Amino acid sequence: MLHVFFHPHLQALRLVVVLGKQRKRRGVNAAGGLLVLLWTETAASSHHVNCAVAAAGPWFAGIKKNEVSLDLKGSLFPSHKPCPEPEPEELCAFTELHGPLKLLLSFQMKDVRSFSPEWQTHLDAFLHTFSLANAEIELYLKLKCNQKTLQRVFRVEIKYKVAPSVILDVTCKTQPPECVRKGCWCHGGHPVLGSRLPLIIPLHVMDQGLYGELSIQLVTLLSPCILQYPNLETKLTELQVFVYSPSNLPVRGLSTFFQMLPAHLDTHELGVRGIHCFSLKDFLYSCIYKIHYENWEHAERESSSVQQSLLLFFFLQHRDPFISQLSDLMAAERLIEHHLEDILSNNKQALTAAVQSELKNTLKAQNHRTQEQEKLNSAVKVILNSSISIVSSSSNMEFRNACLNSMKVRDTHELSVSLFESLRRVTSWKFKSNDSCFSAQTEQRPESDVRTRTEI
């Protein structure tokens, strides 16, 4: 039911984005803005919701307002009536930022669930997921109902061009750990362009009219980035999968294929105890999996590890040389989304192998870090035992008291604990500059970091 309710918004956004991508192939490559505006006119017509999708900016250059014919609008929104365009003042702030409108689509919907909290949550989730893979487009959402106005802006801070048609939002909101020294934390990510998998279209889907070449481009993004801390131990605890249509619109993620995916992964090869699908309504446009390990180390080691998540993007790509009309492109995308479950199941073996490979590569790097950390821990134990032995065996009370006082402890047992923690922080958080990182200033150097350096 919810998918049907979103249909007009999705179709309008799809149409605008497809037009924009066609113009980019002609040499236009710049930012743009999209405004989604929903409003009711009077209390008497509260069951009728007006919707407008406006596009502006260089990204949509070359689009003509009359390019979308009445016949195409009728095929895209068959059960929705046309409505008056929004008042100019509603578009004023948007056009001041992005320039004159390149395209404006408006229609009227009739649904009693309009503006409900659940509806707004799902619309917000859809636009947020859309923004992840369309970082060059700034999104604006404006809802007006019963003299109340709700506005949201989806603006990307750090962008990364993975492919000509894919610019990802790689901004990482994870706060730096306490031990990170000033100015040395990467607030972005480093996407990796993976393999491109050709897909076999099922025969019954071809009978429905879907032909040409269908494939999936894989992209991975590990977050947060810790490339500047080579000695730091990490733990991959989460996998999140996103699926995008050929026009880069998010596809609902909680399909049967992705829910059953963990059952087909070789957890023994990955060295994990299990991978479980974490299905919540909030994650309507992605699948989240929790990764569990056989031997989760004791609390001290667990707290010293940085927990990471792996974002895995599936970008559907479709090419049919016999399709040139805009209406045919839109129809092909609708067929792909409608039969996506069958398409994924028909290519289950190849897709499962691809996910297995991406997880294996990520966990391999994690295991290497763990081995390096174990070497450091062994060295720390030698240093610690030698230091404690020197202090304990010394007959010079002045020397012993000076050691205890410098570490602010009362006896050699507390000295051992304090010195171990200081050594661990110094070795684990060794910094190594990386030119590809998006480093930014942290607010201030933690007091514990200064104290550790003084102690050592």
C-alpha cells in the first residue's frame, strides 16, 4: 500500500532525473536542485493533496518546460488529477538559490493518509536514500497543511565521484574517539568501484517487454575511515545494502532475496559466527545485517576496537539500443522494479558470490589489523613487564616514589594498570598522514591525550 502511495512522487522524480541525466551526456556536468512541495488548499479539501516537483540549476540545463507532453503525464499519473501550479512565493527561495526553473511537474492526489507521521517518515527516508547516490543534487522538501509548514533540506557535505553517473555522499557523522589528537580524523569515506555483474533477464519478464542488457555495478564504502591509524584494531559489525534503479532512484530493500541472503553466505570462510538481517520499518530503502563473531574479546579489547559498517551499493544499469523515447525509458524502469525480485532470484548465485567477495576483502583487511595489533600487544607486555620489574626491584625509595607519583598511582599494581593503558593509547592511536582523507579539525585535544604523552 505504501509503495503505491509513493508512486506519483517516485515517477515525478524519476522523470526529472532521467531528463537531467540525458542532458549530462551532452556535456553538462554541474550541480542542481530539486524541490518537492506538497500542500492542501483548504480545510474542506484536506483529503486532496497537491504535489509539485521543481528542478533548477545547471544539472538540468537544456530541459524544456514543454518537453513533457500531456500524454506522457497522463501515462505517468493515470489516477491523479492535474492541479494549479504553486504560488510564485512558494518557489522564490528555491529559485534564488538555483536560478530559473527548468521543469515543474504538478498533480493532485487523494489519500486520507497524507501528512500522517508515518507517511512523512517514509518520504523522508526515501529522499535521504536518494541523496546518498545523487550527491550533486540538493533536495528540498516542503509540506504545508492546516497552516503548518515542515521543511527539510538534504545537502551533502563531502562528495565523491565513483563513476560518470554516480556521485556518492561519503560524509561520515561518526564522532572521533576520545584518543584522536587534534585535527586528524577523516570525516569522509573512500568508495571502491567493484565488479560489474551482467544479469540474466528471466523469460517471463522478457515476455512483458523488458529486453536489452541488464547489469549491476557494485560499489562499497567502509565507514568510518581509519586509514590514518594503521595500528588501530577495527571490528566490522554491520553491513548495509542499497539498491538503485538505472535512474539512481532507491528501490525498496526489504525483498525476500535480501532477507534470505545471509543463509547463502559462507560464514565459515568469512570467519564469522553469523550474519542476520536486521529488518525495521525505518530501513525501508535498505537492508541492514548484523555481523556476529565466534570469539568476541573481553571488554577492554572490545572498547579499544572501532566498530565499522560496510555500505554495499547495487546500481542497476539497463541498455536497450531500441529504446529512445522518454516514455519507453520510464516503462522499462517500471518493469525492472516490478520484476526485481524475480531478476535477483534468477541471478542469485552470481550476486551471492559478489557479496561474499566484498565481505571477504573487508574482513581480510580487518584480520590483518588484528594480527598487527597482537604484535603490538606482545611488545607492550614486554615493555610493561620490564618497567614494572625495574621499579619493583629497585631499593631506591626516592626513585620508586617518583615513578608512582608521576603516574599518580599508589602502588606497583596500579602502576602496571596505568602504564598498560598509556602504552596502549600511544601505540594504537599512532597517526600516519593520508592525502586522500577528508581530515578536519576536532574541537580540542583531549586532556587524556596530553597526559598520556607527558607520562610516557
